[in-house]
Amino acid sequence: MPSHESDASDLRLIMVALWGKRLCITCLSAETGVPTPRIKATITTLATVVAITESVAVCERCSESTNVFELT
């Protein structure tokens, strides 16, 4: 069974991907190579040290109106 725990590499990849962008979880996974379940865990971890907003907006990568994440 795969691990869903985030590691320092995942944290860095997701922070860089979200820097100045609003991305949905699917696009975050595509940009970083981090599987979706690990992205959810990593965002939870990141939110304890940096401000991350989740809102319904247009993803800057796929242009879908969906839940997106951004650093605030």
C-alpha cells in the first residue's frame, strides 16, 4: 500500500508550484509529479507554516472553475 505521508521534497515542489499561482489539485499533481493523496497531506502540513487559501476559482493551468489552492 503506498504511503500518503508528505516529505520535504513534496513540500518544496508544491510550494514552488503554487508560488504566484492558483492551481487545482489535479494540476498540482501534474506539475509536481506528487500523487493526489500526498498533495492533500502536504497541503495540510504546509498550512501549518504558510498561509494557503483554498477557494473556488479558475485554475491557472487548466482553466477549470474548481477548488484551487494558492499561497497567500
